[in-house]
Amino acid sequence: MANDDEVALALAAAYAHGPGKSPVPGAAVHREPARAEEGVRTPLHGLSAWGEFGAALARLLVSALTPQRWEPYNPYNDHRAYPSPRAAFLVDVLVRTERGRWRLDPVRRELVGESRPEPAGTVWLDLLRRPERLRPGYGELADALAELETGHLAGAVADHAAGLPLTVASGPAGITLTPGMPARPGHVSAGGARRSAGLGPRGLSADPRPLPGEAARAFAAAVADPPPGSPAADGGVWCRLAVRNVMGLADGWYVPAPLTAATERAGAAMSAVQAAYSYPRTQFDVGGSNLGLLIAGDVGSAVRASGQDGYRALLRAAGALAQHACSAGAASGLFCRPVRAMREGLLEAAAGAPASYDALYLVLAGRPRFTWFDYDLSPH
């Protein structure tokens, strides 16, 4: 149980993670180095020699954690199953068994270590946060973004593992993978869905035509039904969905799980989201998007119950929940843009968040304006 001073410190950290970051002149964007590390390198497909478990593990690591395509027109080209600010790889993955540990090289799709990995019955994915890979101007916000990305990564693993004979369990430090049954009945794996950048003629924008209602309902349903092993299954977050220009749904705020109109919050919900967004409309036409999922949490209560880890757990849950919504959106052909650049107080008030809850994350979605041109990097 945390004391009042610990709660105050955690709340101060949460408030420091709001907008206000400023670019540092000449500061570099620290992306994943394209170096060839020392050590024994094992292609991920080599894990198939372990048998069914190894083959499923290899498929999972490739589909969930490595780049799947390259877009020449996009300045941030590292398109994996989960987003990373400026494609900075804020989380390193170490694959560990009882016999050793290997660093995942996502670009080359290899494991790097002192020896080749041998067959094992349990595999752990240790997740190492690397917030220093963002520009210095991000300041303390980089820590929150790294924690959110950890949730995204764990959510992507759970999404992709749902169609494989694997059992997934997530914890604060990483993910445990063991042999398991195939996909649960009725579950459709997100492994085949491609994320879209959502670029338009001027920055990010959505197709102005109405969005089919089925896409919005699938997006909302993902919030209520996280796959086994996801940090989102721990709950503790509060969500509202802003809806605009969707067939069969009036504009306004909705409870996403199940999708129900918040009648006291009817009207131009996305206009309120646009007003709360801290970048100009020329960079991202937020108000023209069809969906905006606000994820909030009671930071004070979480810290009183679990100390500083309570706040970090909320961020991981928010990241994983955003990942599941993004996976459902991708399966419906939508682009999804998770953001932290928001004026929290304005958005909390517009969505009717409880007084003790703070905004953690915002996911914006819509249909892309054009069919992208890209290079497929997925293995055939």
C-alpha cells in the first residue's frame, strides 16, 4: 500500500507526461542501429527444428515483432504489428530459456547470443525499455511512451498467438510462452491484418466518405474482448469512443463495450477531440477522423494499491488495449493512430471521465484516402 507522498509523486509524473515537449535543435532520432552484432546468429525460422512449439514460436516472433513492409513515402518506415514513436524501437526483446538468453534482431529476423538456442518447453520474452532512443525534447514523456509501447508489444504478441498452438502470460517484466491449444473458438487472429499509415495529400487524414458501421463495431468490440495473455485483460481502465460520420450511428460519445450511446454526450464528439489535440490540423485532421478511443485510468487508486508499479501497469494496459483496437481496425481496412499529444483536461471533460481519472492514451482511426504503395517484407 503506497503512502500519500508516493501517490503525489506518481500523479506528478503522470501530469508531466502531458503535452509540451519541444524539439531540440540538431537532436537526432535514435532508431535501432543497423549493426551486425558479435555472437552466434540464428535465423528465427531455425526454431522450427524444435518441432511444433518451435515452429509456432518462430511464426509468432516474425509476425508480431519484425517489420512487415516498407513505405517509400513514409518518413517512419518500420512497419511492425505495433507502433513505435518515430519507429524508434523503444523496447528491446530478449528471448530466454533455461539454457540461455538471445537478443532478437528484428531487422534481420535473427537471434544473437553466445550459442544457438536449443529446444525448450518454456520461452520468456524479456522486455527492455529504451526511452533514450527518442529525441531529448520528449523529456519525461519518453518514459510513458516506452511503457505504452511495452503494452502494445505484449498486446501484439497476444493477438498473433491467438491463432497458434501457444499459451501466453504477460507480467511487468515480460511474456511467458508455452505450448498450448490452437485458437479459441470464434477468435480470428490479427496476424493477417496490415496496419495502414493513413497518409493523405497534407499530413494524416481520413477518407471523407461515411465509414461502414461494421468497422466501428469491430473496433469497439476489441476493447471488450482482449485475447488471453494480454495486459489489457487486467482491466483498470475507463474508455469512451468518439464517433463521427459512421453509417447507422449518430455522432457523439459511446461506451465501447458493448457499443452504447452515452446519450448525455451526444453531438460533435470529434470536434472536441480536435480541440484537445495539441498539433495543428494541417499535420493531422483529427476532426475528420471517424473514431477516437479515449483510454483513462484512476492513477491515484492504482498507486495506492500497488505503488509506482500501479501507474506503469495502467500505461501497459492502455497500450495493449490500443493495440487490440488497432488490430481490429486494420482488419477492417482502417488506419489507426495512437497519440499522447492531447490536452488531457479538455478531453476528460468532453468525454465525461470520472473526476479521479486521468487520460492515458488516445487512438484515432479512419479509412485511408488512398491505396498505399509499399514493399512487402513478410517472409513467403
